[in-house]
Amino acid sequence: MAVCPNCGSGQTESNASSGATYCTSCGTVIEENTIVSEITFGESSSGAAIVQGAFIGDGATGARISGPFRNQSSENSRDQTMRKGRQRINALANAMRLSERLAEKGVRFFQLAVNNGFIQGRRSQYVVASCLYITCRMEKTSHMLIDFSDVLNINVFVLGSTFLKFVKVLHLSIPLVDPSLYITRFAGMLEFGDDTQKVAHDATRLVARMKRDWLDCGRRPAGVCGAALAIAARMNDYRRTMAEIVYVVKVAEETVQSRLQEFSMTPSGELSVDDFRSVWLEREEMPPSFGPTKKTGKGKSKRQRAAGAQADVLPIDPTAPDPVTGDPSEIPNDAVSLEIAKEMEGVLQDSQTKELEGELAAKKRSEREASRLANPEGSNLSDVDDDEIDGVLLDEESIKIKTQVWMELNKDYLAAQEQKKLKADTDRKQGIRAPSKKKRRMKPRDSSAPNLPESPAESARQLVEERKLSKKINYEALDALFA
């Protein structure tokens, strides 16, 4: 019941036609032009009852008016964008098997993207996927960014860039991904049967140990999960190849190998299976970045870079010992060594020594020539005495392995060629011949050809007329050129 703000009287009357409420004591208008949610009906020209007003949906900015036969609509672009975005988010949520609650939360993020103008200049697929991925990250589900990329068949790197920009625009605080969220999902995909929960439990314990030893900081969660599942599978007498694990976790094989190598360097990696399941080491290890790393040129001091600016000279004899380094006062200055060096240099420069070297080289050439003549069909390179070429040649085992790899990589091509060959043999036996291609007959260029030009000028004129090179050619100058 309305109360008059002027006299405080509660005696009021309302006029439904004008939508006004006034006080009967002092005449003060308390309300005017009030909007009511009552449904009113009117009468059309044909006498039919119609509902007056228009329906405004939830979240709409105005009424939607349709034209004749619903061919035209007055829906504005904002409502149209929101309607299409909602449809795409629901379709993607169904494909990703997300709940309706997560889809509705993604729609609210999409509305924020529309309000901030984030959708302008971007494909709607990337914005929709970013909205749903933010929802999954906040709800801590087991969905990865590459899963959305696979479903939508879009570039995962562009999607990741869009996601980061959207988070920056909204100033969101996205929680870090816990690798243990993916353990159950990946363990189910690796098909451990009844031992899936057991393997997942061991893998979760391994992930917790890796987190305590700082092995997950700065690493992809999928790589940590892949390494944990590989170890947990071996702990339960299951053998899963690296290719199977990489196919499931969707990271590079080198990433999983690096996580395994880092875990093997921790004290927990040296424990047996029973000890690892029963013993929990309280001590934390230092991060892998504190360990020994490869030194690069960026880490050298200015003095070292200046000293290394001179060109390195390769030794003539690779088997010779390294030059002596250290304090020059510690290097022995023996006169006997100098005399021996001079004597060896004289022997090497002796004419008899050079003659012996020439005879040895001629003997080797004659042996190679005799071997080539004895085997004229081909050479198996067994007489090669060059160490570099000898290192290029493969042994029988390596030849078999490379042959098998080549056959596996080109099996589709080989099968197609074999099928083509079998088809040709079958057609030849059945008398089926492929239609021969008609060769283009060349015009004769001798004196028997019709319209043969009699002079070079006429030949040039015919060429210009046939090719229609230009209409601005001076034919009189062309005739004068060959006159």
C-alpha cells in the first residue's frame, strides 16, 4: 500500500488508464506512467482477440518484430551475435561432453567478450573455444587446449594466443594446471583394464613426488603426466611404448624423455617399487636448473670471448696429443727433445723416404686396379682405404634396418605400383590395350608446303600477321630491313 510522501496519509487511489496514483487527502501525485506486467488483450479489425505488447526475452535489449511470413526481422546485431555465440558454445560443449552449467558459464564469458569488443576482428571459433577453456581451467576439469583445437580443427597456437589475450583483457586470475587432473583420463586411454585405478594411484603419487622435487615448475603438465604414467605402467608390469604415451598425452617424445631423465636424478628415482610405495622422502631436491648445464657462448666472460676470437687451428694429425697448457715455467725445455725433432724432420725430408712413399702409393693403386679388373660387374667398395668413406659405408645389419624403414615409409607407393603392374598384366592377357595417344602432325617445312614465304621479309610479315603481335608495326620498314 502506497503512502503519501507529503501528508503521510495512506488513502490513495490509482487510475489504471493513465497509470497514476494520487493521494485523496492532499492531491499529491505519488506515481505516474507506471509499467505493469499484466497481459492485456485487444480486438483486431476482424474481431479476433490479440495480445497487446511484445515479448522481450531474457538478456534481449528490445522486442523482436518479424515481417510477413517471418522473412524479415528487426533483431539488432548485438542480439544476433549473442544468439549465434550461445548456439556455438552449446554445440562445442556437447562435442566436448561438458555439462550445461559449464556451457552457461562460457556464455557469460562470451557476453563479456562482446561487451569489451574482443570479438571484433577475430574468428568466433577462437573466442568461443577460449571462453569454454577458461571455464574448464576455473572448474579444474581434465580438458586441454589442444582438445578444443582438435574438435574445431583450428591452429592450437593461434587459439592459445587468443586465450592469453582474452585473459589479459578481463584481468582474470587463472589457476595453474595440476598435472594430477589428467592422470585418470590418460590412464583410461592407455587401457590398463582392471588395474587402471592402481596405475592411476601410482602415477598420482609420482606426480606429487615430482612436484615436491620442483620437476613440474615451468614444465607442461601433459609431459609430467606422460612420464608418471610410463613409470607407473612399469611398476604394475605393463609395458607401454613411448609412441603410445606420446599419442595419448600429445607432447613430443623428447619432452617425456627429459622428465624421465630428471626424475632418475632424484633420490626417489633410485628407490625400488616397494620402497617407493611405502617410503615418502621428506627432503626436497633442488630444481633441475640448479644442476650442471651446458656452457654456451653467452655465458663466457669478455676475456674468454676475446681470447676465443682467434681462429681455431685444427691439428694435422687427429691422433696427436693435445698441446700442453699451463704455466710456461712448468714446460720442460729439454735440448734432447729438440735434437730428436730436428732428426725426425731430416728423415722426413730425405729423398729415399719420398721414394718409398711413392712406391707404396703406386703399389696401392695397382692393387685397386687389379681388384677392379677382377670384378668388372661392379665394386663392393671393399678396397676403400679412406677412413672418411669407410665411415660412410653401412654394415649388413644397418643395411637391413634402413631397408626395412624405407619399405615401411614407402609401402603405399610400392603397393600402388604393384597393383598397377598386376592390372597391366591382366589387361594384356585379356587383350585390352590402352588407347594410344595421337601424335600431333607437324607441318612440312620444305618446298612442298603451301604458302611458303619466298623471302625473309615475307616470312617475318607472315609471323607478325599470324601471331598478331601489334598493330603499330611499320611494314614498309620491315620490307626495307631485308631489302
